[in-house]
Amino acid sequence: MIIVNLDVMMAKRKISSNELADKVGITQANLSILKTGKGKAIRFSTLEKICEVLDCKPGDILDYQKEK
């Protein structure tokens, strides 16, 4: 299972959902779906832009955990 730690990284960078969505170029609704881990996919271009804005690597946002 993929764990999304986007909210943690946003808190570390002190950036709001509105600001991140604006800078990345996605809707607030789509960002919310990503933050809650309910998304089924993410474009590499979107992930790249998120990492650029948050000054992080994909591994800082995404983690993997084996399902029990």
C-alpha cells in the first residue's frame, strides 16, 4: 500500500493547501484527494511540480507499506 505524507511535508514547509494547489496548477479538490491517499494515480509532471514547490524528493511524500 502506498502511504501519502503530503500533509506532513506541507506542514514542514509551512505552505497551505490553497497555495500549493495554485503553485502546482491543480485544483484544491485534486490536492485533497492526493493528501488523503484516495487517489488512484498521479502524473509524474504533477509529482515533479509538487517536489519542486516543496523542495523535496518523491520519497519524502510517498512511502510503501506491505498490506497485512
